Amino acid sequence: MNRHQIICGSLAWACGAGAVLMVARAYPVITPPDMFFAGLVFLLAVLFIWMGWWDDAVNDSAEPSWLERSVATGWLWLRRIVCWTAALVFLGIAATLLADGIEVGQVPFFLVAVLLGTLLIWVGLKGSGRMRSLSDDSPVHAERRKRYGWWF
């Protein structure tokens, strides 16, 4: 286990414990917001586990396990649903501004909404590469498609 895995594992453990404590703190009356935020913190724990053990596994030559393939596919679809939903919201804002007639003061908001919507579509489709720039997103996504057997 390397240092990166130890840090990510520690963060995952802390998030998991935090999610349990959030629900325990609200006991006996657990409300939907308590469950929602505990679920978000639990998803962070899953994200840290993914980052620590499988995110850079594309470089490995070993065949991925069914667990790794399942987590990667789940992460792909979760990322796509969240990013594309947010993109629809931003592009909807831009379309509303355009339909209502853009005033000079609204041009920066319109441009930001269009740029964020476009960027979120890209991130939902390709994800992020190793350099955290747009230049290597497509090649890294192609490697992951090949590794996990994705056709979509």
C-alpha cells in the first residue's frame, strides 16, 4: 500500500464515520435532509476509495476484476447523470436569457452559462485525464473504454 492509498483510505474512513455520525446525531427523528447529506458524505467515501485504488489502474496491464469494472461503470454513469443534469440547467438558463432578449448587463451571465454547460457536457462524456486539462481527456477515456469493455 502506497502513501496515496493510505491518505485516500483514511479520508474514506473519516467520511464513512462522518456519515454514520450524521445519522446518529439526528436520532430518533431522522429527517430527509439528514439522510441526504449523510448519503453525500458516504458518496465521498466511495469516491476516495475509487481514487486510492482504481483511478490510475488504467496503467496496469492486469485484467480488471468484476468489482473494479462495476465501480468504474457506476462512476461513469453517476458522473454522466450529474454533469449532464447540471449542463441542462446551465444551458436552460442560457436559453431563457436568449428567449427573453439579452440585455447588455446579462451577456457575461449568458456566456458563463453557455461555457459551463458545454464544459459539463464534455466532462460527463469524457471525464478528466491525468493532466487535469482538456488535452488528454479523449485518449484517457479511450484507454478506460478499452480496459473496462465499454461500448458507449
